[in-house]
Amino acid sequence: MLRSGTSPAFNYGEAQVAESRNDFIHKMKICLKELKETHVALQIIRRKPLVNDFTKVDKGITECKELIPINRDCPKKYIVKKHLNIFHLLFSVIH
């Protein structure tokens, strides 16, 4: 839990200084995997009363639910942007 729960932040930091677009996309996909792993772990903790106070667990579940779509869509937007940039470049060469 500690590893998967902290890994997305570190991988996101690495993605910010990625050496290439592919490297950025790869690191963001790793963030997504770790967020999903954390989400599952928190759900297990919630379903099997492993703690007395669920406040932090519920907050973590909510954060995962908010961050997963952002991380899932980020590489897609980057790929679309990449293709749009190529389109604009080709269009400018033609005209």
C-alpha cells in the first residue's frame, strides 16, 4: 500500500521531465497502474475492516476515483496533440 500509494506522485514527477513524448506517455501509464493498484488496496481495506476509522481510507478512495480519469486521459490528449502538431506542420508545408 505504501509503495503503490506514493508511486504515482514520483512517476508523475518523472513524467514532467520526460526525455521524449513516448517516455512521458509511458510514465503516465505507470502512474495509472499504481493509482488503480492503490484504489483496489483501499477498497479491500474498506470491505474487510482492517482499520477502525475509515475517514482516511474513504478520502483515499475518493482521490483515486478523481485521479484515475485524469491520468487515463492525459496520454491520450498528448497523443492527439502530437498528431495535430504533425497535421499543422504538413498543412503549412503544403500551403
